Amino acid sequence: MSDEFKGCPTVQGPVRRKDSEPWVELPGGARLASWSKDDQVRYNQQNRQAAKHAFYVSAFDFLHDNDIRGDYLEFGCHRARTFRMALTEARRQNMDFMNFYAFDSFEGLPDCDPAHVWTKTWSKGALKTGEDEFQAIIAEHGVYADKVRTVPGFYDASLTPALQGELMNADCRAALICVDCDLYESAVSVLGFLEPLLQPGALIYLDDMFAGYKGSPLRGVYKAFREFAGVSAWHFEPHMQVGWAGRSFVTCEKA
Ligand SMILES: C[S@@+](CC[C@H](N)C(=O)[O-])C[C@H]1O[C@@H](n2cnc3c(N)ncnc32)[C@H](O)[C@@H]1O
């Protein structure tokens, strides 16, 4: 780890103010002399996860302040980074009524249509965290662990009308939804499944809106969301920007 990296603030992001030109601290060549690939990965991950955590802090404050009661639904759970953010911030807002649903294959990505794949790191089985491993992370985290339900399976098979009915009979209504499943096809299954579980004020957080495809709205999760918003009975009001890749939307009744 280079010395430069050690100095990076992790929560507020990397920007530090200065009292003189150029008014922000900009490390120069000497401080970046030993900056490595590992430093780059750490730097990007810290900044990305910090932006997501800041979003979860605000999102749960929004739900609390607007008295939106319901559950947390996450589609794409992997290492439970965002899932743990949700558990922690729900606890901070004392949301003892909330249930937490983790929808994932727990076998990684499905077979990907090459037309929708923009990075070599996406292939069948990539990004796998097994169900036991996921549950162990949640147990170790120790927040609302008894309220977490895992729903294993690839979405085209697992997100059935029967499951929709089961959730609705159990009074499941979405308060916050995290869609973090990378692929167009995955997001299509997820968004269609969600329609009857939405309620006014429910937040939808799309982790991958600008990830891949050079940020194009005509591809990937962004395309899936545009198509969904075009046919949904709900209106989705733009809400927060989450780092450079994600956006959230507030579910609203149509005028
Ligand atoms: C980027 S990771 C999620 C990261 C996670 N939110 C975190 O913060 O640790 C993507 C996840 O989506 C899941 N996934 C993608 N497409 C899927 C599908 N069609 N069915 C089930 N799971 C899927 C993968 O198994 C993987 O766990």
C-alpha cells in the first residue's frame, strides 16, 4: 500500500479542502510515486462503497421521515456489502417491523447473452457467494439476522407468480429495493416481479444504471428500467445519485 493511499479519507470520499490554490489537496508525482494497481483497486472500492453507504444512510432516513413501512428486497446479494448496509441503517432507524429478502442464485451470474455482456469478468458462475456463506456473513454481522430470508434461484425460474402471491399474502410490501444484478435479462425478471409489491414512497435503487455500455440508456439495467417504467402503473421520480453508477427513484402514483 503506498503512503499516498494511507492518507485517503474513506467515508467522505477522497476530496480534501485547502486554504490556498488549487483549493483542494491534489497529490503530486512524489506522493503518487509508488501508487500501484492494488492501490487503484482499493481507492475505487472505498469510494464506491462509501457512496453506497451514504445512500443507505439517507434512504433509511427518508423512509423513517415519510413513515414508509415495508420490507427490504435485494436482488443481487453476493458478498452482502449492500445487504449489511441495509441491516445496519434499518437498525439505526429502529425499523423492527422490517423483513429483509435476499434474492440471488447463490451460484453467481447465469449464462449471459453475449449481446448484453460488456466485460470479460461477466460469465456464468462469476460473482458467486454461496447461500451458506451469505448466511454466515449475515449471522456474523449480527443485526436483524433472524429477519433475513434468502430466496435462492435464478430469477427466470425463481421469481414466479406463486412467490409473488406468497409474499403478498404475507403482507410483504417493498419499502426499499436494491437491484444489483448487473445484467439486462436479470433486471427484466426482477422489475416485472416487483410491480405488485410496490407502494407509494418505495425507493428503487439501481446499482448498475451507468455501469458498462459506456453509460448508455439503451443497454443493460438502464434499458430494462426504461422499458419497465414505460409499462408500469407507477411513476418513478428521480431521487438520488449514488456514486457514478447508481440512481434511486421514488415510486409515486401516476397523476
Ligand atoms: C454485483 S453482485 C451483487 C453485489 C452485492 N449487492 C454486494 O453489495 O455485495 C451481482 C449478484 O447478482 C446475482 N445475479 C445476477 N443475475 C442473476 C439472476 N438472473 N438470478 C439470480 N441471481 C443473479 C449474482 O449471483 C450476484 O450475486
